[in-house]
Amino acid sequence: MNEEINNPETIFIDEQPVRLDELLSDYKRLKTRTEQEQKIEKKAIRRFKREEELKPYQAELIGVQQYLEKTRTRMIILFEGRDAAGKGGTIRRVTRYMNEKHYRVVALGKPSDVQKTQWFFQKYVAQCPRGGEAVLFDRSWYNRAVVEPIFGFCTKEEYDNFMIGCPGFEKDLVRQGTILVKLYFSVTREEQARRFERRKTDPLRQWKLSEIDVQAQDRWDEFTNQKYEMLKRTHTTHAPWTIIRSNDKHMARVNAMKVILNSIPYERMQPDLDFVPNPDVVISGSRELELMEAQRLQRGKFVG
């Protein structure tokens, strides 16, 4: 007891001796835990507010569904873009409150041996909507424009045939009354790398990381070149591309919804809602081509 009294690193709390270094250690540990909890709480509040901001647009999407059902109109929405660009998360928000009986999300896998012998578009035609239905393609026939030629999953002849035939195929869809919305989610190389790194360390996201994802960064320029060719040859007046800048996932989701809502002549449920897409997030396919061509002139190559 006398040693504790004489020890300058010991203080007394409620007449009980407490070592100062232990007290400081406990304080630092408590402070760190409090800061972590505050950070988690702020993140949860921010996520909650963002999800709440989507709800007015999600309600409008229900109105779109009702219009499609009433008029027996068919609708196809294509979600394209690089890996980790935010396509899947946007699809989940778009469909969250929609009637499951009147929409489908289609994400086709590797073609079967039989499908390889068929007309290329045949497997996609089989998934096209009936009257009153919306079909959302999580990647579509445009796999042949970008992924397949890069990884050797198709021949040059198959690629060339697709690029020649695709505009006509889409023109026929639209001519016969299908509303076709083509969204390309554009993410920067740095942001894609950050998202891949998160997938590696997050057990809830590790399933998203595929072998193709691993090569996406190394083959960035190849993907960019294929994107340019795709836009140049398939951005048409009857089936235009809309580019969604998706580094900010929340802004990408809000603005993708606005694009979809503006493509349907339905009666607005909330006329005072802001339906105007953010010009920093939503870019026309023709404008994207102009920007890419300017990059090539200035830097000698495309950037993204």
C-alpha cells in the first residue's frame, strides 16, 4: 500500500488505487471504440437518407408499371458497363417496390451447346417481354460487342456480324412497339480498382469477384476501345445509348431512374418531383463519343 501511495503513476479514485497508465489505456480504448461507433452510425444514417431519397422515384416506377399494364406496352431496359460499375445495385433499387408479376430481371449465363448453334439473338428474343411487362437485362446481347471479343469468346466474323445486325434488330424491336432503354454505366479506373479491392476483403461481396473481374484492370484499354466501337456503331436515333457516370452510386441510381421515367409517356404521380437528369451524371451516347474522340486527340488514346 505504501508503495502505491509513493508511486507517482498511481492515483486514487473512490479511495481505490488506479495506475495512471492503465487509466490512460482504458481511455484511449474507449475513445477509439466511440469513434468507430460514431462512424458506423453516421454511415448508417447517410445510407438511410439516400434510400429515402430514392423512394419518390421508386413510387413513380410503380406508375410506369401501371401504364405498361394498362396499355399492354412492352419495355426492355439494358444495363451495361464495366464490372463493378453499379449495374446490379441500380437494378435492385429500380425493382424494389415493383410488382414482381409484371417485371423480370434477366442475367443470362454462358451459352449452352445448343444455343451456340442458334441465331445469336435467339436466346435474348426468348426473354423479351410480353405486353404489359418490363424486362431488365443485367448485361445483354452487348456482351458480344465488348466482353466476348476481348476474351476470345467469339470469332471476328461473329463479332462483325453482330455489329452489322444489331442496329437492325433493335430497330425492329422499337418499330413493333417495344420501348428500349439502353444504359451504360461508366466508372473510372481508380474507382473500379477501389471497388474490386473491397470485394476482396468484404465477405459479403467476395462472391462478386470473378476471373474476368481480376483481368478488367489489366485490360482497361481494350475495354475502352470496345466501348468506343460499340457506341459508334450502335448509338442510333431509334435506340440511343445513355451514359450514366457511376463513381457516385447514389447519384447514378437516382439519375438512371429519371432516365427510365422520362422514356415513358405515363401520367406523373408527383408532378412537382425533379425529373431532370443531372448533366454531370447523364450523358448522351453522341456526347460521350465526342468526349472520347477529344481524349484520343489530346492524349493519343481513350481514357475511359
